[in-house]
Amino acid sequence: MITAAQLRAARALLGIDQKTLAELAGLSVPTIQRMEASEAVIRGNVDSLMKLIAALDSAGIELIAEGAVSNTGGRGVRLKPDMDPAKISGSDRAEGEGRCDD
């Protein structure tokens, strides 16, 4: 499983935009946008999710599940268990983040 927050963080670590990630994964930009706009765990067809995860893996991203230990000890991000991202910046950020009007 991958969350929308993990996807955005992975893209930020790689320093790539949505278009580049879409090209790497063989997906459309609107598909990447929808995935990043998800509430929590990304939902989509299995083929698209597998392409996305494979592209991130090939680019050097290790997805770390909640409570799991990183296998390689490389750079990464993890949200503390007691942290609620919505409380950090208030409702403006939470409501507008990831929105895409096609």
C-alpha cells in the first residue's frame, strides 16, 4: 500500500514533477494527480498501482510501511504516530492540497 502523502514525499525526494513521474510509470498526468489527491491510501486499478510502485522503486525510493523498519537505512520521511497533518497548517492547506481541476 502507498498513501498519497508517501507519493508526494517520494516525488519531492526525487525532485521530479507529476509529468516526469507519469512518464517514468507509463501513466497519464491526470492519473498521478488523482492518486496524489487521494485522502489516505491510494486507490486505483492494480496495474496502475504496480506501475507506480515499480517506477518509484527503480528511481531509488523505498516505501516504508507504518511501523516498519527501513531495510537500507537511506534517506526518507516518516510521520510520527501521534501526528495529525491537518492540525499543522489549518484547514486551508488540507482543503486545497492536491486539488486538480481538469
